[in-house]
Amino acid sequence: MTAAPITVPLAVQNRRHKGRKTMMNRRTLLSTAGALALVAGGLAGPALAADTTIRVASVTGPTHHHNVSLRWFADQIAAADVGLKIEVLDGAQLGGERDYIEGMMLGSIQMAQVSTAPLSGFIPQFDLFSLPYLIRDTDHFKNVVNGPVGEEFSALAEERGIKILAWFDNGYRNVFNKVRPINTPDDLDGLKIRVMESPLMVNTVNAMGGSATPMSYSELYTALEQGVLDGGENAAGNVLNDKFYEVSGYYSLTQHFRPPGVVAISMATWNGLDEAQQAAITEQAAALQEYEIELTGQVGAEALEELKAKGMEINEADVASFRDRMGPVYEDFKEKNGAELLEAVQNTE
């Protein structure tokens, strides 16, 4: 899918203009000071060193809206003129998301876009975002990640050597499969459904009536093609962009998950940047978050129509019948992690 041009929100445009002006003024002062120093020392110094390149890893394909957003971010960083270049390595060129997370902790991966579910394998509290039917709508999502809950998770990540720069909205995840439409839990009986490598997500899909199978995202297409699995669960934009409509015929709107993702940078990489570079990344990452959230909503609506056009059968599921089965999943989460963070999300307006 070729992503349609996106009109950047006015707030993002204003922020970008302000950021450019600030960074240009800072660069002017630095360049002037450097030139004076060279004159005073009687030296004819070379031009500024080439930009530092930071590679950001992503498992999804180049046309996926996450990578469209990351390349937009790269353009903003280049325009800030602080000696930084962002290079997007999409399509799982550097491995899977667990590889990225561990690599950022160790300093061998500079930056990555990852889901919160695999993060829970390293920072258990991130399991919160995998709870089914947790996020009510887009406004609720924004208020959660921009408020005290988001700050708490950012602190937890930094303790493990990862700095969260932006939160990505993935939209609602729904079940897709190659066997039949899913209307109620009974329809999932006997179906092997791929989930992310998260025990909580495994428990959820099992509670919904399916047989959950953890697997790397990069292996899912082949597993469906070869009949190893019957289906998966994901947002419509992902199903479209990664062409799962070619190996499955049914997309059922169960709306069971809405786990966010993050764009994060290794603290080792972050600490190697100067103040101007850190300021540029912080400012433009905030704009990136706004850009991606808006783009997610647009892409999700368009993707459903395109999936229909490509032959997928799309049906509304009986969401209440699935939600009613989630009591044990929530109780298990509270036993392992306590109720404080869960209640904080539920009480966020």
C-alpha cells in the first residue's frame, strides 16, 4: 500500500516552525562563536563534521504507517540542523522486537519502534497495556500516555537503559483467520491464533475461545500460508500493509486489544548526543507522536475499506460476549502486578 499524503495538523506545523527557528538561532550562535575562535587563533579550520547517523529499527514493511511516520520524523530532525541524521531500517532488517529491546539495553541497537507487549518481557509492568478492553478511545489513550501513567512508564524504561521518545497508537486489534467469521467465543474454538510474545495476550486469546500461539511477527505470513496457524489478531492497517489478506479471508471486529507502541532510544546513544541534539529529538518526537496518532485513525478507516475491496469478509463481532470472559485475565494481572497502575488508567478521563 502506498501511503496517501497526510496534512500535518496545524499544531504540529507551529511546533515544527518554532523548533526550526530555535535550532537555527542556536546553530547561528554556535557557528559565530566557532568562527571567532578560529580567527583569534589564526587558524583556517575545516567545515563542521558530518552528521551523526542514528539508525531506528522497525519490524514492519516500508509502506506501513509507522515507518511513514518515522521517515517524517527523520525529515524534521534533518531540518532542525543539529548534526543528526535518522535512518529508518524497516522490514525487520535488524531482527525482531525482542532483539531491539535487548539491543537498546545493551547499547548495540541505537533506536527502535517496538510494541509494549514484548517490552513486558523485560519490564513486567508494561503488561498493563496488553489488558483486553483497557483503552476506551483515542482521547483516553492520549490522556493516559501524556499523563502520570506515561511518566511512570518512562521512568521504568530509563531504569533499564531505554528512553521513551514517543508513544504510538496502533488502533484496535481484531481477529483475522482463514477458516470462518468470528462472531462469538464459540467461533474461535479450535483455531490456532498467533499472538505477540506476551503471557497476558496468550491468556486473553485463550479466554476468548481460541488457541493462542506466540510467534514472531515476521514469521506470521509464512505460518498462515503453510497452515501452521489458522489466524492472527492485529489492526486493520497492519493486516493490509503486510498483506495478510492474501493468506486469510475473514476479519472480525472483536476490538479486544489496543496496545500502544513506543519509539525509544538507547540511553547509551542518548547520552552521546549534545544538548542541542537532545532538544531537537525531544521536540520533534512530541510532534511525531501527534502525527502518528492522527495517521493511525486515518489509516485504520481506509484499511477496512481496502480489505473489503481485496476480498476479505469483514463482520461486526459480539464484543460484549468476549469482554464478559475477561474477569480472570484482570484478576491474574492484579495478583502479579497489583492494581495501582490499572486503576490509574481506568480512572483517567
